[in-house]
Amino acid sequence: MPNSTTQVYFIRHGIAAERGTYVNDAQRPLIQKGLLKTKQVAQRLAALDLYFDTLLSSPLVRAVQTAELLCQADLATAFQVFEPLAPGGNLQDWLDWLGERSLGHETVALVGHAPDLSEWAQQLVQGGHDAQWVLKKAGIIGVSLSDPQNAIGHSQLFWLAPPRFMV
């Protein structure tokens, strides 16, 4: 992918119901506070004229709800569920998916979970994740990369914002 840059926004889902309150953890939804804060973050991103050409979401309910709020704020026209964004997903699966696309200057948002998203972003920028980056609920990390096949350790951090700076 020569002479092109992909901007990737790693977005953690909003505040969800407490762990252990649902038999199936994948069904834990955003709570009212999570819905409100995530909606505020989405509105702020819209006010900054941000738009995602591609929006991928973990299949878990709380991530899907977060992606829906991003779409409702006109940050993307639609999203698709992407299994590798479920907890324990594999960064290389996403890089392979990205490498199969013919991208120009595209903006991609990935909605998922901690610690995976922050670890992925750190691997892209630093080549590893020894000093754990922390991505708060409804927080955002932005990374630019030019070659999905050579992205690990060769990408650039351009955005790191906890939700309190976005509302």
C-alpha cells in the first residue's frame, strides 16, 4: 500500500453492566451512564468533523451498542461485526483483513475491549506492549499506518484521549 495512510481509531466500548451480572458476559449492555457518556463522545467527534469510512465492532452487545451510537452521530453510515475484535482477538487477523483491502487514505474505527485494543495500538506503535497503555471506557487511541504487512512497530500515534477530554 505505497503512498497511502490509514488512520485507525481504537475505541473502547462505553460503561457497561458489572461483570458477573449476566450469565453470558457477551450480553452485558451499556448502562445508562455508559450510553450518555458514549453519546457525548460521539457528538464531540462529529463536531470535529470526523467520519469513519469503515467501522468494525466486536460482536459483544456493549461494543455493538457503542458502534450504533457512533453511527447515530453520523460518524459512519454503517458498521459490521468483526469477530477478531471480541476479547482475546488477534491483531494479525485484523492486519490481514486490512491488507486485503485496496485502501487509499481511509479512516477506520475499531470498537472493542480492554486490554486488547490498547495492546494492539501499542504493538503497532512500539512493536510490543511491555508498558501497558490504558484505554478508558469510551476512550480513543488514533494510529496512522501505511503498510498493514509492516505495521507493527512502524505506525505513528496521533491521538490518545480519555473520554473526560471528549465530553
